[in-house]
Amino acid sequence: MGEFRRISVHDALGGGAVADTLLWRKCYGGVMLLTSSTVMWFLFERAGYNFLSFVANTLLLLAVILFFWAKSASLLNRPLPPIPDMDISEESVLIAADEMRVWVNTALATLHEIAVDGNLRTLILVAGGLWLVSYIGSLFNFLTLIYIGVLLSLSVPFLYDSFQSQIDEKLVVVHKNMSAVFKKADLILQKIPMSQQKQKKTE
């Protein structure tokens, strides 16, 4: 299919350790992420453990261990705990702020298309997406949604990487059908008299 240039899933995910983990190229990272998320979900969702109590007890245990480790290291001439520098670099803050700015500008541009341009396609996509999120949110609580997101992130990229050609063929067909539906909707919308755009032109 020559309609678009296909890139690898590994490159699309950044090509680093995160991509290796999500695609199970480093099984250790995938197993650790799946195991830890499953344990956390079981503790908070099934066992009824309180999140704040868990965080507080974990931090307390960590602080006590590090304290006695440091004391014993000074007495026994052993190396200190390998604690990295607790500092957030200015570069990381700027990167996070830049990413946030992109998301905010995208949201504002979408609102502009709906409120000012009267874009029916954008309205349908936004309304459908928000309805889907609301429906899914009514079925699961927030913690379960996060756990489902972890499971999907460990399965969807791997499956897509394994069957990319077949999935791309189906997505092209779906895209063509959706484009045809949106074109018909735009034609119907243009036939509606006294739209905002026509009023602006006549004034």
C-alpha cells in the first residue's frame, strides 16, 4: 500500500527503553510493570488498602532503611546508599511546560473550530470521544481505568507491531468510510439556511 509511509512502531514510541518495554523487547521491564501494576490494583481495589496509608508506610519504611544504611555505612566503612541528586533540572521543566503548551493549544484550536468555524466533523468527534470516556468511566473507577490503560499499553503496541500490515489495511478502509460519512454530513449542514457563516457574509 503506497498511500502512506509506514514507520516502525518502535520508532513511533521513541525508540528508547519505553518502546522496548511496551513492545516486550526487554521482557524484564514488561514483567516488572505488569507485576507491580497488578499488585497495586489488587491492594487498592480488592484488598481495600488505603492509598494514603500505603504511600505513608512505604515512605516511612524507605526512610528508616536509608537512615540505618547510612549509619551502618559510616561505622563499617561501607559505601553510602546510592541516592541520586534530588533535583529537577530546568531543562526537564521546560520540556514538560512545552508539552503542556502543545496540549493546551490543541484543545483551544479544537474549541475554536467548534465555536467559531462551526466545524461539524470536529463537533461529532469531540462529542463521540467525550461520550465514550463518560460511558467507560461509569463502568469502572479511576484506579481500574489506570490498570486497564497499563494492560492496553502492554498489549496494543505489541499486537500492532506484530500485525501492522493487516491492521493498516483495515484502518485505511475505515478511514475512507468515515471520510465519506463526514462529507455527506457537511453537505447536509451546508444546505441549512441562515447559518452563522452566511449571516456574517450578508452583514
